[in-house]
Amino acid sequence: MVREWDPLTAPSEEIDSLVNTLNAMLAIDLPDDPPWRTDSFREYLSVTMPGERRIIWIAEESPGEATDDKPGGVGILGQANILLFDTMAVLEVLVHPEARRTGVGRELLTAAVGRAHAEGYATLGVEAIGGTAAATFYEAMGFSCAYQETRMVLDLASVDWPRLGEMAGGVAAGYRIEYHPGGPPEELYESYATAKYLVHSTADLGDLSLRPSSHNADRLKASLATLHMRGMKPYIVLAISEATGEVAGLTEVVVPAQHPERADQYDTVVVPEHRGYGLGRAIKARMLFELRSAEPRLVSVQTWNSAAAEEMLKVNTELGFYPDREWREYEATIADLAASLGV
Ligand SMILES: CC(C)(COP(=O)(O)OP(=O)(O)OC[C@H]1O[C@@H](n2cnc3c(N)ncnc32)[C@H](O)[C@@H]1OP(=O)(O)O)[C@@H](O)C(=O)NCCC(=O)NCCS
């Protein structure tokens, strides 16, 4: 059975059970990824940006099953959630490998589609890992692939640090590089958001549209606060134009309390007029040095690249990132899903 579930009030046994289910999924679908911890997991699920809501369902064999410590039991069979923001609803579905192909995924999807439909949303988006059951499942459910990119991973143990040092120092005159653990300084919020806006409004950076960016200072502030509340620590390296004091380039990496061994690269942008001066390479290289000393548990960093973002792909490869998995964005019209699932 499927029921709506609130991570803030759920018993800690259910939190543990959900993390176990997530790790069982990783062991099958992404066996090289570090397992998740329960650290800040409630906050990870419950905190959203202002104006957004996340609604969660869990699947159990029978009510309260997830809190039973029955030997051999899998506890929570699966989880689905939808993040509702202004333009669309974004879905995640996860089923324990031992409970797959029994209709749990379909049942969780039906609950999520029912709610998104009732709330008046038109489109449902979801990310799936290429070559796994998820891609087949979403296609069977009527989703189509709208976008594909490659996840790339860098192992810190394999980094050529002296070479990276050259890259970090290879910046043209007229720029300085700054490191800001926790977030950029408040006096640079406006300039930082403008740099993101200038790049995202004109180019396909290869970011999935399911991950909205912070294009103004208020949204940036809210986004940093949300990350901290979810247990995700942002690290920022900036290239500053010395002539104007403005942000010429920026790179963001987040280290989540849920898996501090694997960091996530967020945005990297260099404002068009400052391109060709080695800034992209220098800020990303400097970031790796800072992470190595600030986060002793960190083993690897992951980033996502579209084939279209050639320059970024080149920089990432020079730094030592290698292609790992295809990552797909699927979309479906909610009215069509509701009809086919009999909602
Ligand atoms: C995708 C997933 C949710 C499917 O869950 P499930 O409970 O096995 O799905 P269902 O049993 O409801 O399957 C519904 C239909 O999808 C299709 N399907 C699902 N898995 C499939 C597979 N491995 N091979 C072929 N078809 C499949 C089938 O058409 C199936 O119907 P059928 O069994 O009657 O043939 C599950 O495999 C999963 O959790 N994968 C990992 C998801 C993930 O990576 N989440 C995190 C994203 S980072």
C-alpha cells in the first residue's frame, strides 16, 4: 500500500528504512556511488525553496511495516515524491530492488500523478539513469526523453596536483581568484546573480532545466539558505575583474552531509566578455585544491555535461573528469498520464 508521508514527523525507524532502500537501489543501479547516510536526511527531504513544495509517498507491505524490525524484511518498499514549483512538477520514484516488477513503481507514480493533476500542473519531469530499469519504466509509463547528458566523475586520488596547480595559477592579468566556503559574500550577491543570468539567458550550458538557477540576488540568497538547511554545504570560487570589481566567473560545488564522500558540481559560468583568459579552468582547479583541504572525507566530485557544452567538457577532461553514466530527462503531459494510469 501507498500512503502520503511527512519526513518531519516520521519515526526515525522509517527514516533509517528509507535510507536503506535508497542504498539498496544504489548498490544495483549505481554501484560505484557512495552510500547515503541518515545525516540531515529529514531536512534534505523536507526543506524546499520558498514557494516550492515537496509531497512524498511511501510504499509498504502493510501500514507501519517500515518500522518493524522483522528479519529479512525490506521495510519501506519504495518512495515517490514530487517537487512542485511555478512552471512544472518534478518527480522522483525509487523502488527497493527486491520489490521491483510487482507494480510498486506504477502505484507510487499513480499517487504522484493524481496529486500533480489535482493541483493543476501540466507537465511532469523526471531524471533517470540511462541503461537502468528507470529508463525502461518511464518509457513504459508514457514519458519521452527530452534531453540527455553525461555524468562525469573525478577521483581526487587520481588528480595530477602539480599540473592542477599550474591551471589554478594560469589566470590573465586583471583578474583575481577568491575562495568563499559557505557562499559568496553578500556584497557580491547582485554581481554573482547577474553573471549567472548573463550566461544562462544566452547559452545552453548543458544544465537540466529541472534544476533552476539563481538569476537574481533574492533567489540566490534563498537558494543558499535552503542548501544550508538541507545539510548541503556550498563552496564557491570566484574570478573577479579587478577593473570593475564585478564577478567575471564563478564555480559552485556542494558537499552534502548525506554523502560527504561525493561532492556535486553545480554551476560554472564565465561571463562572455571575460572568456578566453583561462578563468574557467583556473577557478575549477582552485576549487579542487580547496575541497581537498576543507573536506577530508571527500573522495570524488560529480558533474553533468551535455555534448553541446563543448568548452566545459574540455575543461572537465583536462582536470581529470571521466564520463560515467548517461543521465536522461524525461517528460510527460500530466493529463495523458492521468488518463493512462486511470487516475
Ligand atoms: C524504475 C523503478 C521505480 C520501477 O519500479 P517497479 O516497481 O519495478 O515498476 P513496476 O513494477 O510498477 O513496473 C511497471 C512497468 O514498467 C516497466 N518496467 C519496469 N522495470 C522494468 C525492467 N527492469 N525491464 C523492463 N520493463 C520494466 C514494465 O512495463 C512494467 O510493467 P510489467 O511488469 O507489467 O511488465 C525501479 O526500477 C527503480 O527504483 N529504479 C531506480 C530508480 C532511480 O534510480 N531513482 C533515483 C533517481 S537518481
